[in-house]
Amino acid sequence: MILYNVTISIDAAVEEEWLQWMKEIHIPDVMNTGFFIDNKICRIHAEEEGGKSYSIQYLAKSWNEYNQYQDLFALKLQQEHTLKFSGKFAAFRTILEVVHHQTV
């Protein structure tokens, strides 16, 4: 499995609007591509200046699904986010290969 992690620092003045938009618009749009099987929004607890940090995580079954998402949808969805919150966030992406996963 592949964990696609997007870490975002969002301006505190738009945090609530951003979080609502992520839950109601952006994440459903990403999930509707059909390439991910799970998602999470996690609040990062650390000292920040002027913003709040979040980790948005998407789980894909394979590299193939992740790569197809990148090829077909990622740029458009990232551009929508950038247009809506331009100048009010910083983001970086990390791709992790899950080598073990156990649920209880």
C-alpha cells in the first residue's frame, strides 16, 4: 500500500474555512477519483507562527493507483486548492510505502 501524505500549514485566519472545504469538497473530490481506499485529516501539534499544521493522508492499494492519480488528477486538484487559498498556506508532499499495517 502507498500512503500519500500532504502536510499543510494554513493561515489561522482561514483555518476553519479551509478545514470545512477540505472535508466537504477537496477530499471527496480526491476520493471520487477511485484511486484511494482511505483518508485521514490529522492536526499536527507543534509550535507554529501564524498558522496551524495538518497532515492529510490518502491510502492507495498500489504504486499503480497512486501513479494514475498523479497522472490524471493531481495537478487539477492541487490547482483548485491553490486558487482558493493562494498566499495562505504552505504545503509539501511525502509518499510512503506501507510495509506493515495491523488493525485491532
